[in-house]
Amino acid sequence: MRSYLICSVVAMGCVFSPRVSFGEMTLEAAIERARAQNPSLQAARQQVEAATGRMVQARLWPNPELELSSEELPLRGGGFNSAQNYAGIRQTLPFPGKKSLDGRIGHQEVSAAEWEFKAIEIDLVRDVKKTFYLTLAGEKKIEVSRQLVEIARSLAEAAHKRVEAGDATDREMLRTEIELARTNVELGASELELAEARSSLAALLGQAGEPVGLLLGELRETFEVPDVADARERMLARYPIIQAVRANRERAALELCRARLEPFPDLTVGAAGGRNSGENRSLLALFVSLPLPLFDRAQGRKREARALEEVGRFDLNATEQRLIQELDATIARLRTAAEQVTAYREDILPKAEDAFGLVRGGFEAGKFGYLELVDTQRMFAEVRLAYYGKLSELSSAQADLEALTD
């Protein structure tokens, strides 16, 4: 009986599954395509480039200033030939340590952007895995739904013939027709679910609105649940979001050091050479200017930097707590899904298949009526569909765990 069901599935897959092939794709190929084409990931990559540009700019000294001046310019007659004309250069010299700190602050900003990019990449890979497996599960569900439609159609045709022969009542025929309509509705719902999964996968791959082709792969049925303490340690040591928060906290600490240097003024020096044409002699002028920190001593900037340093400390603690909670929930989901998949695969699904085979054989032998057969058929279908749903939940939990710990 099981071989008959397998053959039925294969045959109906050939009849009801015509599709135009747009190429084949494995999970690994889908991940690589998403890394290369996903627009959100490309935007994050450019954020790293922007932060690198800001770091380079922060290290640069201010440009020197060219200065041209005329002194003792007569108001009547003579013009510039009777004045003292100078041409010189002024340069601002940052207080020692300021530019070094600016560079270190920029480096931490680049580091945070790089970790945020890695976090977005990990989330993208996770979403591709989940959507890929959701699509595979959707294809499996459609196979079952199409098989159920064919079985319901054959039962409806048989019931119609038996009613015409007087061997069955109209009530039994109506029941099979209702079952046929129900299976057709469920098939439509499964097809819509699959179309949505494929559309989501295409968007993740950076090709929204385009077909993703035939997916090659199998739903994973087993997975080893990791040790919670070990998983937490790996996550806290390597997860990019935590590293990004740490980089931002270090940047805030450097910003505080920089704010403490802000009241120390930058020195501006310069030299100019000139000539007094009226007296026919050369001139030399030296310039030194130093801002006096009387009013602006960076009080607000230091206050802001101290607050941001505290924000970084609390943000790190909050992020770690949130991720620990998320990890524990993911492991619990994974453990539950693994147990449910095992129960379906080893106990529930075989029993449901045996029950359907027995009732169908009994129906053909005249031992059972349509009601028993239809009820058993529905039960078998619901078990198979639920099994693929549990496989999808298991794959989703696996992808979440891999994103947090790998």
C-alpha cells in the first residue's frame, strides 16, 4: 500500500507540476547570490566605506592659509607702491594628542561599521536559509495537496457511479464532493503560500519580481541540540552586534578623552615677507595667535561624552541580556521542533499511513463506508502536512541558532 501511495505521488507530480525552469539553485548558491546582490547588504558595505572616509579626514591637519596684506597704505597718491606689502603663510597646529585621538575615534567608528555589516550579513544568510527551507516545505505540501485532490476526485467519481447504481446514498456523494472542493481550496492556499515564499526569497537575492528557479535540497530532519552554556559563550564572544556595541563604547571613551583636550587651544603660527617700496627695504613679519578658553571650555561636549560612555556601558549589558534571552528561546524552539519531528517521523506518520492503507483496503472490500474513508484520508493528509510544517519549524530554528553562534 505504501508503494502504491509513493507511485501516486510521483505520477500526480508529473501530471500537475508542469513548470518553466529558470535554472537550478542550491542553498549555498542562494546565499552567495544574496551576498553579491542584496541591496541592504550593499548599503551596509558602503557605510563601512563612508566611515573609513571620515577616519581618513579626521586625521588630516587643517590646510595652511595664504595671507596677503598691505600696511600703511596712503589714502592719497602712491597706492601700493608706497605701502608695506606682505605675503605669508599661516598654519594652525593642533594641540598635541588631538589628532591622534581623532584617528583612534575614527578607527573605532570603522570597526563598529564593519561589525554592523557582518551582523546584517549574518541576518541575511539566516533569512535566506529560513526562506529557502520554507519554499522546500511549501513544495512538499503542494505535492501532498495535489495527491489529496486526485484521491478526492477519484472518490467523488466512484461515489457518483455507486449512487447511479443504487449502492450509495446522495448524502455520501455530497460528502465526497465537499471533500473534493475542500482539497482544491487547500491546494490553492498552499500554492499561494509557496508563491509568497518564492517572492520573499527572490527579494532577499536582490531580484524581486524575478523567478528563482528550481531549488535543490532537502529539509533537514535531525539536529543536535547544543549545550546552552557553550552556545552562550560562543555567542557573547563572537556575535557581531555585541562587537559593534563594544566598539561604540570604546569610541565613546575616546570621545571623552578628546573632549577633555578640547579646552587646550590650537596654536596658529605664521610668517610673512614683504617690502617697503618707499624706503626700498625688505620686511619680515611673524604671527602667533592663541584662542583664550574663557567662555567655551567644551563643557557641553564633555558632558555629552560622559553620558555617551554610560550609554555604551548600559547598551552592551542590554544587548547581551537580549541576545541571551533570544538564544535560550531559540534553543528551546529547536529542542521542541526536533522532538516533534522525531515523533512524527518515527511514530505518528507511519501509523497514519498504515491506518489510511487499512481503511482504503477495507473500503475497496466493502468493509468501510465513505465517511470512514474520508475521515481517515483527511487525518492522513493533516499528519503529512503537519510533518512538513514541523520540518520547516526545525529548519527555521536551526537557521536562527546558526546565526547566533556560528
